[in-house]
Amino acid sequence: MIQRAIKKILQDRIPDLEWTVDYRTAQSEFGVVYYEGGYPPDRSDMKSHLMNYQVEIRSQSFDKAANRAFDTYKAIHGIENRALEVPILEDGRLIRTDKHFIQYIYAESPPIRVGVENDIMIYTINFLALILPYCE
């Protein structure tokens, strides 16, 4: 739902990584924003969605991986009361832009060091977001 908007925030704040949504395009020096499902939709008039997102950071530099993981944590954790525009793409083409009101995005923990795979350090950060329909 808002993973492309999260990616945009991270691209602007951490430009030295290659950023993607829901898939990897490189072996190292990248960040990926994954949609991880969420809770059942709200049945009240509010129509809120409680969604989970995960950001994965990989780098050959162990220090860089840790630093970018904490940079990601600081950039996203604590976003509150903000409208986000989300580009909706099909086959790489923009078909529309949706707008959502973000009540909050909170990290579920500090960055987690997953470990080393093929000499590449991996960190993940899990976020919980309460998203409401945008009302003008």
C-alpha cells in the first residue's frame, strides 16, 4: 500500500544505496522495502489498515550496513499525522497516484542484524503503520 512512498523517503535520505520495492535487483549496496501483510481491515467507519513493512539493507561494508540500517530506522520510525502520495505502477508505467493519511509508522524494534551471507552483511527493520483513507 505505501511501500513506494517509504522507498521515496529512503531514496531521498540515503541516496548511496540502490532502493527497490518488494524485490532485489543487486547482490550488495541496496535497500528493499517489502510489504509484509497486516491485520484484518477495520470494519468501522474509519476504514483504517494496520500494515507491516520490512526494510532489508545489504552491504559488503559491515559498518555501512549497520549505519544505513540505523539511518533507515531514524528516517521512518515516528512518522505521524502525514499524508503520503503513492505512485501506482503497471508494467513500469504510472497509472495513478493514491493518497493515504498515515496516523503513524513505528519500528517494531531497533534494526536486527540478520548476519553475513556471501561476505555481505544483512540488516532488517520491521515497521507497523496505521493507514487511513485520505480526506480532503
